[in-house]
Amino acid sequence: MPETPEIDQGPEHPIEQKYVAFCDILGFSNSVVAEFDQTLSLYKELGRHITTWEYSDQVNVTMYSDSILITSSELLPLLGTVQLLWFYCLQHNFMLRGGIAFGRYWEDRRDTHLLVVSDALINAVKLEKMVGVPAVVISDDIVIPENYWLERFRNGPYATSLLHFRDRNIVNPFNIMWGSSAAMRANLLMEKSPNYRNKYLWFLALYDALKAGKSLIPETTYQSFIDRGILAFVPSESQTDAVQSVQ
């Protein structure tokens, strides 16, 4: 019987600390069964786009059918890549559900084989399974730098990479070019799949909060910005949060 080779943990394959996103493309499996050739064409196009995305040199993306694994040593490139993935999926009537965690990550790529051991991946998968709505949720133990939240007030809610909605930190599925159109897609998908109505209503409620100008950051962070003079509160007749950055 041949001996089992030992896993090399030497300098070529170190154990690293990484941010790991595990995402599921909702509706993809059914699309493969119903329209294999068309879905495969979209999938190939996605694969080509990934190599041209803004953060392609700072993340690693691995795709297995409807499951997508994204890793990075930094949080911002990971969030940006998930946002671009959201944009592509919504364009083609798909949505995302996923989890993002941080922890130990080890991988070994050998020809066409990929070996991965990661507690961050395990936690991201667990989080994805717990999410009952179309959202990519960030683990509560990940510390979000303050400037990430402040971006929402500097350049508007569509420019920020993450939002806080109904007690969850999530990747912002909207962007400057894709706001109302995303909501329209959600309505069309809800009409097509009424059994998932509550999931689409959650997504539409998120869009309505964004459109209404809600702060969509953790309340404690928002109040800290006000107390420290980083943001100035300006009362609004519409009863929505109105603030301006203080330099």
C-alpha cells in the first residue's frame, strides 16, 4: 500500500490569516437544469469578467457551479469583489446569499487539484447556511474600520461597500449605476417565484431604506460619529437621517 504523503506546511504553503467569502448564486441550479447552454454561456462570461475586475490582483476566486469562494488578505478588496459579483448576478436575474469570515487559511494548488483547510471557510459556510435572505453577511467578530462606515456619508449610500440592516452587517448589493434597476429585478423575480416572496420583500425593504436616506450603519457607530463631531446632525423634514461630514 502506498504511503500517504504528508501535507507540506513549509514556506511554500504557509498558514495565513485571510478574509473568506462563501457565496451561493440563488436560482443558478434551477437555471442549469432548465437552460443549460444559456446558463453555461453566462457562467463563462462571469469567469472572463472576474479577471478584469478592479480587485482581481488582490483576491483569489474559485467557482464550483453555484458556489463561489473568494479569499483576500484585506477586507476592502473582498467586499469590492462581492459587490461586483452582486452586480453581475442582478444583471442576469440571479441573487446572492453568503457569509464572510476571518481566520486561518491554508491551501495547496497542485496542477488541477486544490487542497484547502480553513476555519474561516467553515465559519463562512455556516453563516451562509444561516442567512435566510438574499444577502452576503459579514461575521459579527470581524472588526469594521470606522472609515468604511464613514464612506456612506462622504459619497452617498450607493458608494459604500457595506451596510447595516436589521442587525446585520452586509455587503451593499447596490451601486451608483444599479439601484432602482436592482429593485425592479427583485420585483420581477418575486412575480416569477412567489414561494420566495418574503426573501424578495426583505431585499426591497433594504432598497427602500437606502433610497429613503437611512444611515444604515450600526447605531452605536452613528452616535459615536455625532458625539465626536465627525458628523453633524441636520434635522430633516422628511424624518430621515440627514448628516454632513465634518472635516
